[in-house]
Amino acid sequence: MASSRTGIWLIGAKGGVATTSIVGLLALKKGLTENVGLVSELAQFSHLDLAKWDDIVIGGHEIRDTSLLDEAYKMVFESRAIDGRMLEKLKDDLVALDANIQEGTLINVGNMIASLADPKLREVQETPREAVDRLKEHMADFAKANNLDNVVVVNVSSTEPSVDGDQFPATWKELEPQLADAKCPLPASSLYGIATLELGYVFINFTPSLGTALPALDDLAKINNTCHMGHDGKTGETLLKSTLAPMFAQRNLKVMSWVGHNIFGNMDAKVLDDPENKKTKAVSKDRLLSKIFGYTPQTLVTIENIESMGDWKTAWDHIHFQGFLGTPMVMQFIWQGCDSLLAAPLVIDLARFGDLARRTGATGLQPQLSCFFKSPLGTEENDFGRQFLMLENWTESLKG
């Protein structure tokens, strides 16, 4: 199987995660950085025919009126996340990439996200079907203009308010007619997913928003012989939870409570300051413990916007557990990291693995990618070690 020329289409293309991912890809193409942080560059995956850096083309959708270069400078001067000397070598590339980024949609994104958008975009009136067709046209034109064999769409936009997925029918045939109704409650993340799957491209939902987490959209993926996966990238505190919780379970230590406090100050934190948006994120961060333990300890997850922190996130966790003879004990940890830099390599990994899955004929959900997500679809496995083994086993099966 020959490698392909692949497009990575980012939803929220000028946000912190997307901008950092783009800078990272450009730096990798030019040999300005090492491959540290990229799972797809581990030795056990070296036999895979993954998309090469020079074969990747970047585009996306954005709702704000800004430029990639301006956003990259924010990551240098405000968030202190990117080396300014490296950025100087990539300025022209970032300016050129602005031409590949198109206006997204604000349908059912919630008031907080809509308030951040270009005022002209807030005036756009269209049904969900009209929005999907417009988004599809952008993606299809991008693929044609760049002679792409495949496109992987990765949603790294801001977290939407919660949507009850149970209100939607289970098949695409039943759901599709609802798009003609302007009152259809499908959020933007799902509309991006529909546009992607209707084109036969790959959709990855790196956010806790609804996206393609509906049976009807899995049905659509299978109809169009493509694949999808999500949701909510696992980068920091929850990564540690999914690694540490199995230790307690395997030592038969009873966790009575697990409290996590998160503080950071980027745009994601600003959006999550809204209670409706915060609820979506908190549920995603909190669900895996009961899955791993088989019981539900008392839990608390807080997410607070502290503007001075910028992109640097601090998570403090307090674990109260019961040991032998009923003696209570405590474990605490502090996780400090640059939020976007923790996420960016995983976005690149998922795009490469998603592209490979599509080229090998995979359809529907891809649970072998569950180690990348807080709330992985299509599997109940939340133990990080076991999730990673699923990825290794899948890639081993592709040998020969």
C-alpha cells in the first residue's frame, strides 16, 4: 500500500490547539523540531506506511476574524508555548495557509462560542442542510486544489453546550430529513461530522462536543465506507487518571473519593467559564473512574479560568483511598503543562492513524484509537495500558 497525499482539515483552525498543531507540522517538514510527543513516531509503529510530513496539506474552518500568524504570535508572547525564533522561520508559510481556511458555522454552538465569532458570520442564516453543503464544498475544493487522496477532519474547536443524543433517530435515513428544518437541534460539531462523512472523509472529534457520537452518524460512515472516532482528547489530568486508576484497582485498594481542580487561562478556559459548556467537559473528564473501578467513588472536577495562566494548565488531584484493615490513605499529584502543546502531537497522530485506517478499508468507529480519548466511542475500555495495547495489536495486524 503506497502512502498518500493527505489533507488535515482542522475545525477551529486558528485556535490554540490547531495553531500549535500547524506550527508543529511546518516545523517537522522543515526539520526544525524533533518528533518528541508523537506517538506515531514510536519505534513499534515504524513499519506503518503513515503519511509523510511533506505529503500533508493543511486547511480548515474557523469562526473568528483573525490570522494564523497573529494566533501563533500569541502562543509565543502571551502563552510562552512556542519558541519565537522558530516562528520567524515559519512566518511566510503561516501567512500562505490563511488562504486554506474558510468560514465555519455557528448553528447551535451556544451563546458563548457565538460571541467570539466574526460579526458577519453571526448574520448568516442557513438551515443545517445548507450549512452542511457549504462546508462540504469548502472541503471538496480543498481536496481538488491540492490533489489529495484523502482528507482527515479533526475537530479541535471550543466545547459546545451539552446536547441529548437520545432525541435523534438511530439511522441516517431517519435523521437526514431533519437537516432541512432550521430548528433541527444538531450542533455545529455534528454538522461538520456529517459534511465529512458524506464526502467519504475521516472525522476525528478531539472535543467533548457531540460530533459523530450518534448511531445515525456511525450509520452514515458505514454507508460511505469511511471511519470516525472520538471523543475528547486525553492529554493531561485524565491521562494520569486512566493510568493511575488501574493501579488502585489491581492492588484492590478502594478509592473513596477523587477530587481534581484544573486552572488555566486560554480561550478554552474562557469558553468553559460558561456553565453550559463546562458541564460538557466535566462529564467527559469524570466518567472513566467508574468504568475502571466497577463502582463509583465520590468525585469532583472543577475547571476554572485564571487568565494569568494563559495556555499553561495546572491540575491538582487528591485521591482518598482505603488500604488494608480499613486504614484511609491519601495520594496527591500536581500536573503542569502547556495545554496546546500536550494536545497538538496527538492531533497529528490521530490524523495519521485515521488516514491509515481509511486506506486499509476501515469503516465506522475505530476503538483501537481509544488511548487518545477521555470518552472513547465504541468501547468500554478506559485503562490506558490496555487501550494502548489495542493500538499496538491493530498496527501489528497490518503487517504483511
